Amino acid sequence: MNAKPPRPPRVVVGVDASSLAGLRALRCAVDEARRRKAQLHAIRVWAFNGTTRSAYQLIEQHRGAAIAAVESAFAEAMGEVPFDLDVVLQVVAGGNPARILVQSANGDQDLLVVGASGGGALRRFLRRSVARSCAKHAVCPVLVVPPTAFARQASHHSIARDVERDLLQPT
């Protein structure tokens, strides 16, 4: 029998260019991929809220923006996409980010890297944690990268300002 050679290990990372924890997770994923001599899969999940009439045009427009966001995240986190690694950039339209990341990191030798939001109890109450869901459902090891102390402090202040602004805004 000809057995298929085992798939090489992969490091799968969810790309969130809008958070400091997401950029820190991307840097950690690059470091882990180098250390493990693994392929790096950088995945950006974006929501699609278009109608069927304009679906193709919107998908292409949003896909382009999502790819630009992934490249921008690499630029902010690393200066550029690392050329010493085999990097696969994936953009997935719609769906639950945690589910998509868990499905992508489906091998025993894979590693899933996600950033923790660090937003505190209010943010956890208002929004599901992708990191928590990944850790709960993944079949491979999950590395949850916490935000830096600076990012945690900034996050707490911005949430407090947002809540205060929303509560004080006239309706």
C-alpha cells in the first residue's frame, strides 16, 4: 500500500489588524512557525452583509479590503510578510471566526494561535470570545496570546469611554 505522506505541520493564526493583541498574536505565530519549521496560515474572516443582486461585486470589493487588512497586519506586526516562511494568506467570507479557525487547524501537529481581547468583563458579556471558543473546540494545541499591559489598559479606557458616550447620548 502506498501511504500518503503526512501533511507538514501548520501554524494557523487568526488575523485581526484592529487590535494590539491580534498583532501580537501574528508575531507569535510567525515565531512559532519558524521554530517548528511549519507552514504559516494567516486567516482573515470578514462578514458579508450584501444582497444577492450585488453579491459578486461586494464580495470582490470586501475580499480586496480583507487581503489589504492581512497585508497591513503583517506590515504593522513584522514590517512585511516574512519571506523565510511558507505563508498562506486566506480570506474567508462570513461565518463564525472561531469555527473557521478551528476547522483550519485540524491536524494533530497543527498549532492555532489567537489573540485574547483583554477587554474585561463588559466586553466578554457583550461579545463572544473567539479565543475561548477556539480553546474549547480545537483538536490541536491552542496558543492564546494575551494583550500587553499597555493594550489592556488602553482597552479598558476605550470601553469605558464608549459606554459612557452611548449612555449619555440623547435618543
